[in-house]
Amino acid sequence: MFAAVDLGSNSFRLHIGHQEGDGIRIVKTARDPVRLGAGLDSKGNLTPTAMQAAIATLSRFNAILSAYPLSAARVVATNTIRIARNAAEFLPAAEAAIGYPIEIISGEEEGRLIYMGVASTLPLNEGRLVIDIGGGSTEVILGKGMEILKVESFSIGTVPQNAGFFGHGIDADSFEAAILSARSRFEDIAPEYDRKQWTQAYGSSGTARAIGEAIARNQLGDGTVSLKSLDALKRRLIDFGYPHQIDLVGLKPDRATSIAGGVAILIGAMQEFGIKTIQPVEAGLRLGVLRDLQLRANQRDRREESVREFLARCGVDARRADRTAHIARTALALLKPGDDAIERLLRWSALLHEIGQIVSHSGFHKHGAYMIEHADLPGFTTREQRVMSNLVLAQKGNLRKVVDQLSDPAFMRATLALRLAAMFMHARIDTHADPSAMRIRMKSRIELELPRAWVREHPTVAYWIEKEKEAWAEIGIELVLRLSSQS
């Protein structure tokens, strides 16, 4: 049984699903219109009131999650928490309230998960365009079957669009300006979503479903989500005059306040992408998160694929990368067996530790760190990429650059493991030696025991160890080397 929690800009939502064969049956849902996106002040900070409301909702969600025997759960945060300047202040209390880590996902990762959720409910061989209009961002994904061909995230959502164009009323001029604003965001990229590659367009967000429901229940246009129907809905909204006066059959009050912004974005998107009709679907981000958890449970982790694809693009020697990862994982296991969360990130960091050489052999660890932090790596959260970036940065040279991160014992162990692995690769202890022959302890100091034969057969090891002693000494940690008679 898996759980997905989506901290959106308009609403916080929860899905709990039970695996049935290759599918997932939803057994519990919850929604709270927190409107976090409207809780950003003029400086881009979440207000105390917005944070308190969010934490109250997360506490209620925690009680729901606690009632189910979950195998895994993921809490993902989208645009508002991505851009909030004081997100770091909010997250500790929010994580304590929900009882799980909160993963701030990139717009591209959000799009990937949305597509996974939508595609899992549709015909396998169909080419499709998926549009998700959220409170703070809009994702547009092109795919065929379960394969994603292109994904883009645009920083345009119902909350800022509504506030920017309809805060003082809804009229024809403000609607036209809002539509043109939306079109301007999409126009450069729209030609890359070749109309020949998809046969049907889907709207996966609550916004798309609310628009579809309003059109159908109020008998507007042709009854489908077409440009004709959207124009009829637009004229009806103009007749109401103000967002708070909107009263449409089937439209929830919390949706009414932002529907004008959503209609403007959808019209702009349909005009730019050449969409005649769009079909609202229930599936989306939360189902995608559940599917991703299901795949991970069955050893089909998208993150592994992303790392392998990145290695291939950068022309990295895969055998050397695998050997480094093996040494690093062995060293970490000697320090603390069963450190699963950091072990996975260490392994991927070790695989990627030399990708910066595609830029320059000088300072490649710095180039690699930047690439990992800013690359589009499907499956990874922003936090995971930042940890991996810092590990790759810390693989050589001084440790002062990551001294703040070293206050986390798990990160410190992983850093030592990766530095040792990189050192052994440089010294060419990389083919026949068994890394489990070394001994490592890390308490108030680092105690490293290596087979004497390693140092005898690979003379540069002594040099690298001295450099390592200096690096740790600079941040106040002693490294002691002992040689054993073990060969």
C-alpha cells in the first residue's frame, strides 16, 4: 500500500492506493484548499498565516496516513514551495506535521509524474499531449504510451494569472490581456510539440476538470472543452464581473475565485498548441507518484535509468564508474551498515563523479557538481540532486566548501566513502583489490586501516593519504592511518 501527498499551490491532496496486479486501486483520498500560492507576500515569502494553515492540514493528513499499513509514502511540493524565499523555514515544521520528508520537485519532474499518472489510465499505443494547469505553474507533456517525448514547465498558473489580470474585475479587455500573456509563454516552445505526434489532448489538473464540469453542467458551447465552449464560458465569467460573484452550477466556491485565470491559460495553450478539444481526466500527479512508488518497489527505479542516460550522454567510462560506486558503497557499509537512504545517493554520485570531465579535466568535480544540481534528471527531487551535487563537489580537494553539510553524520560518512573510492581509483587500486579488506571507523576521529600490500604495490597511496589527512585536519578532524599485514 502506497501514499502520495501533493502540496499544490491551490490545494493539498492525498491519495492512498493498494497495489492490485500491475494496477493501483485508490482506497482513500483527501483534499484541503489551502491556497498556499495566495499566501506569498510581496517579497515572495510565505506568510505566517499561510504556513499555519498548511501545517494544520498536514497534521490532519498525518492522522489519515497513520491509519493505513503503508509500504511507502512520498510527499511532493510543487511551484509555490519551489519559489518561496522562506521555504527552508517552513519545511522543518511541515515535515514534523506530516511525518515524512517533503520533496520539492522540479517542474520537469512534476510533468513526468503527471504524465505517468495520466498514461497509466489510457491506451498504451496512443500519442498524446497532456496539459496540467496548476495554481503556480503549467506543465505540458508530449508522449506516446508510457514514453515521455518532451516535457516543459511554465511559470504560469491560476493564482498569479487571476491576481494579475482579474483582481479588479473581469471584463473583455482583461481577459484578452490574460490570454495574450498565456500565449506569450507558450509560443516559443509550441512548434516542438509536433501536432503529427499526438492524436488526443488531455487536461489533468483540478482546473481542467473544473472547467469541463462548468461547461457541461451549465450547457455552454458544444458541451466539450473546445475553444467554442471556452469562449462561451469566458463570456459568462465576464457577465459576473468579479471573481467573488461567480456562481456556476457544479463549480466549487474555492475554484470560482481562480477559474478565470485557468480559462485564460487554457485558451492560450489551446491556441498555441493547435488543440481543438481537450479531454479532462481524473488521473494526474498523485497517481503518478503512486505509480513511481510501485515501480521502485519492483526494482524499476526511474532514477537509475536517469543516471545511466546521463553517463552515456557525457561519455563516461561505465566500468570505471561502476567500480568507483562499488568501492564507495563498500566503504559506507563498513562505516554504518544499512544506511539505505544515503547509500543510494552515494552510489549514484559515485557513478556520476567524473561527468564534469566533459567540460574540463581541471576542476571537473566543480563542473560535475553544477551539472548534477541543475540537470533535468527524471525521478530525482531537488533535494536529492543537491545532496548528490555536494557529494561530487566534496570528492576531492578541501572540505571547507561543504563544511555545513558535514554536520549531517550520514553526509559525512558518504563524503569519506566517496573520497576514498576516488582516491583508490587514482592510485589504481581499482581492479583486483577487495575494498572490504580495509577497516574504517569514524567517531571523534577517522581511523583507516589498509592492507600493507596496497601501499607497497601502489606507492601513490601514501601521497593521497597525506593529502586526505590535511583536508580533514583543516576542518578539525584527525585521520589516522594504520597498515595491516592482510594482503
